[in-house]
Amino acid sequence: QQKHELIEQDQQAMSRMESQFQQAVNELKEDKTDRAALAEMLMEVAMRLKVGATKHTEPQS
């Protein structure tokens, strides 16, 4: 039961991240952006992926 709920939460979180990433990509296609803004966006995506990966590797109590 708990495993199923965790899997569902992970899928929802991944779906939200994919949606946000796609929105950012669409914005980049429509608007010109500078390198600093692009770097900031990619760093945020990387941090979210790192935090998500950390949650999955921590032992459950």
C-alpha cells in the first residue's frame, strides 16, 4: 500500500516537473533569452532532479 502511494507520488512529481520543463522550453522558443537566464533555469532543473533522486535513495523508517 505504502509502496503504491510512493510510486504514485513520484509519478505525479515527475509529471509536474516535465510540465514545468516543457513550459520553460516553450518560453525559450518564443522569447530570446540570455545565457544567465538559461543557466539559472537549467540549474533549477538539475537541483530538482537531485532532490528527487535523494528522496528515493534515503532509507525509509
